[in-house]
Amino acid sequence: MASAPPLTAPDFQTPAILLSGPVDYDMYRDFRAKLEPALGQTGDGDRIHVELSTLGGDPEVARMMGEDIRFHSDLHPSRRFVFLGKAAIYSAGTTFMSFFAIENRYLTRGTRLMIHERKMSKTLQIEGPLTTCIASVTATLHEIESSIAIQNEGFENLIRGSQVTMATVLEKAPSNWYIEANEAVDLGLVTAVI
């Protein structure tokens, strides 16, 4: 599909899917409730606008919403899903944004993206027969390794086609990387500021 022309402010007057707050299962239900009618009211060649403002939340819920966008984009390649981030797109919000093609990512003036590593809080109690102890430690190690792999897949989705390298993300993400809207455009992470 040829590159779509950049959109301007009037194109964003009536988003089909307007989301704000924590990325959680309530947001997912709201997203799905708005996605279904939007799909029914648009055809091939039409745009579906998703507007989001969030301080973050559950990265797996963000991935579920993103997979819905990817799935419907694959079903109808000529239908254009467009993302508009407002004010704050932190953490899981950035994960969700990563499922949109860069040409379909927009931010409002002054919006900040925040990229960070996944976090874990877990107490591992080692007690019992030694082989059981090894199994518990190994299971936790596998959980951490799998989470890092999923996290890095998300980072790769976010930066694919931009000027940002994976090395840069891995360097900056542990200490929370904040990116202002115009900087995000300069880095090629989004198309434009509206």
C-alpha cells in the first residue's frame, strides 16, 4: 500500500475510539465496545481514529488492544487505523501505539511519550527439597527471560522505521525515557504533531 498523506487537525474532529485513563481490562472492554461499531460503520479505504491519553497500566492489555488493531489491519489492508496521543502516552500507552504504522501515529502539542522497561515485584521463597528449590528458581528465571523477550519485541515494533536504534532504547528505558512530541517526530517515532 502506498504511503498515506499526512493528516491535519480537522481529520481528528470525531475519533471513533476515544480512550483515557489506566490501560486495564475496563479500558479493553471500552475499546472493544467502540471498535465493533467503528468497524461496521467504515469500509475499505476509510480511517478509524483511536485517541488515547494514559499514564500507563497493564502492558498485556495494551498488547491485546494492539493485536486487535493488527488483526483488523490484516483483514482489511486498505482500512487505515490512526492513533492520536494526547497529553501523556506513558508505558503501556506507548506499547499500544507501537501497533500502529508510523505513518498513522500522531501526537498533540506538548504530549510526552514515556518508554520504560517492564517491572517486576516478586518475592521468591526458597524452601523444601533441593530439586524443588531449583525448579522454583528456574521458573522465575524463565518468567523474567520471557518478559524481557516480550518487552523487546514491543520496543522493536515501536522503533521499526524510525531513527531510533534498539541500543538507544535499551540504554534509556531502564531509567524511564520521556520524549516530547516534536522530538518524537524528529526521531521518526510519529508522523506529526497536531
